Amino acid sequence: MPAERKKKILFIINPHSGIKSKLGFVDLIEQQIREDFIVKTRLTQRPEHATEIALEAVESGVDAVIAVGGDGSVNEVGRALIGTDVALGIIPLGSGNGFARHLNIPLHEKDALQTINQFRTQIIDTATINGTPFLATAGLGFDAQVGWQFANHGTRGFLSYVQITASAFMGYKPKTYQLSIDGKEIETTAFLINFANAGQYGNNAWIAPSASLSDGLLNICILDKFPKYYVPSIIYKLFNKKIEKLKYYRFLQGKEIWVRNPDIYHIDGEPRGTDVDLLIKIVPLSLKVIY
């Protein structure tokens, strides 16, 4: 019988994600990755560059593209692989690493590289918001506001995120949203609304503990206006996967959601502004991932 073809894998490294230095990571790849893989590495130089590199890699016939960075980097690489047979791998070196955490991918670099060596794959759902893919979550309201401020903050990391969240909370006022979920109209005044394919923002903050990556549905998570004395309970339940038991939290599920007259929103933690309605859709079983 003919020998099995060597797998070709490309590592795309975002040198600016998270707070960990990427110096020496190429050497670590060479030390840890199986010798029967054909390995190449590329560094990103600007926003969206990872998508360009990944699209080129798909055309060249690779078996997998590995995103080395945070959720933004994973999104940029993953969107180029949707609908192909090329697998997405993740080395989680970002600030929150929510998508990797949902998949139980180790946060330690050497352990994450061993996950690549095992090359165990599954097919998962993705989603789009006005045609732009996301893998984990998209959202409106408070989390979008925090994402906007975090993106423009000079320092990354969990501590910075906590400081920004606390500061933004003091002056934030819930907004009224008009939604259509699979044709059913809903108007609600909410602190935040999250559209969850995966379960968490990152850092083990679980906004949608029951979300599944393979059920063909999005969890629409609504946190209603709440009294300030509920904040400790919200934080506790968010980090203990109990948010769905909170009095002011509710969730629906759907395949296609319209949002009328939104303001700012986020896609996998990356903030965006808009002056048009948003259409959020699930794309069932559309991406192969290594886990």
C-alpha cells in the first residue's frame, strides 16, 4: 500500500495579540510538532492579513491552518476556512481565548501543540452577521461598549478588561432593541444581547453555558435591566456557568435574527459600528476544527 501523504500545516502568528511574547514560538513549533508534518509559518502584519494568508493557504492545498493568537486572530483565520475541508487549529495566546476554551483546547503552548499533533477534528457550526462570519459570539449593548473601549485601550490582558468593564458600567444605560427571531417580533430593553454559537466571552466568563457548536441554532442571550446590587450575583454566575439561572437573564434560540436600528456591536470581541439593520444567521456544520 502507498505511504500516507504527509499533512501540510501552516501556522499564522499574530505577534500583537494578548500579552504573551511570541518570540521563540517558531522554535517551539519545530521542537514540538511531529516530524511527519510539513510545517510552514507566517506572521501577520496588519488587520485582516491572517484572512488573506489563510485564503492563499487553502488554494495551495494545505490540510490545516493554525491560528496563533486570540479570538480575533481565530476569527480571521477561521472565516477563510469555512466551507472547505481545511481544518482550523488554535494555539490560544490572546487575552480571553473564549473559543479555544469552549473547545477545551489547552492554554499552555506545548499542550496546545500536542493537540495539533493528534489532529483530532470535528465539524462545527459558524454564523454570519450581515455576511461577515463569526465563530463564537456577537453582541449588542454593554459587551459591545466594553469591546469598543478595550480595542482602543493601550494595555491588553484580563486586568485591563476588568478595569474597563467596571468603568463602563458606571455610566451605561440599557437600550431598547427591536428583534425578529425566525419571524417572531420582539421589543426589549436590555443591558446586553448576545448571539452565541459558542458559550463564553473568554477568561471562562460563560454568557451561554448551554450553547452548542453543532445544533444548528444560535442562543440569543438577553440580560435585562437589573438593579446595581445584583452585580455580584451576575459576576458569580457568569464565571460559574450559572448565568442561565439569573432572574434577569433569558435566552431564546433561532436560526435567523434581524436587529433593527442597532448602534455598535461586536464580532468575536472585535467592535464595529453600523447604521444599517443587522441580519444574524447560523451556518450549520460549516467548519472543520482541531480540538
